[in-house]
Amino acid sequence: MNPLRWSFRAQFLLGFLICVALLGYAIYLQLHDGLEPCPLCIFQRIAFAALGVMFLLGALHGPRGRGGRKAYGLLAFVAAAAGIGVAGRHVWVQVMPRDAMSSCGPPLSFLSETMGPFEVLRTVLTGTGDCGNVDWRFLGLSMPMWSLVWFVLLAAWALYAGFRARGPRKLF
């Protein structure tokens, strides 16, 4: 069965399941292998969760009209684009030389207690030190690099599912 020919609901459900699997694996690595997430990793998890929610809402609603499908496709794309931005920044931090970068700063919990939400966002996106550590690799790519790959693939999947022309439904 070709997933490119599946219904909108099935395609969005697949997107949701992929997001759940990726988040589940990240939590497994944190709890089982002791990989503590840096602030940028946490923001990537939030973006995957938001993207998963968009995919789930689209799958549950399953709009019949083109406008509804396009709206869900665009909403999921926006969530994926936010993740692409954060993951792209994280990859950039990791590939920069350690000497050129400053410390990532205090943990996210301390920042959220002492600063407003916009200051926390600015501090996390400009901080780099601990965020530059590469503690995990698969096929030569670090976790933020894989996150970036998955965000790009899921963004394309959301646009494809939302904007694909669908023929009339067949009864059999």
C-alpha cells in the first residue's frame, strides 16, 4: 500500500505517529541512557509536540473540503518550520568551533523562574556552550541534525497531504 495514495486522515495519522515515536525515543534516551536535554533540545521537543498535535487534530477532523485540508497542512507546516528554525540553530551551534561560542548558560528551569518568556527565548537561542556538546550520533549525524531532517520531511509531508489533489471517492 502506497502511503502517497492514502487518505488525508491516514497521512496525518502517520505524521502524528512519527512525532510520537520521535518524542518517545528522545524521552527514552533521557531516562534510560542519561542524556540530559539542553534548552534547544527542549524547544525542539516542544516543536515536535506542537507538530504532532496539528497532525492529530487534522487526522481526527478529517475535513472533506480542500480548504480545510490546506489549513491543516499549513498549520502543521508552521509548527514544522518553527522546529526547523530551532534545529537549524542547534546544528549551527554544534558545528561552530568551541572557542567562538559562549556558554549555553543556566538550565531552562532557572531561566524560566528569573526571566520573562521572551527573554528566556532570546537567551536560549543566543546561548551555545552545553548546546554545542555532541553526546549521541547515528550514521554520523547528531540528534539535532536528525531532528532537522525529520522536521524537513514532516513539513514536506504536511504540505503534500494538505495540498494533494484528491479524486472522487470510490465505493469499492
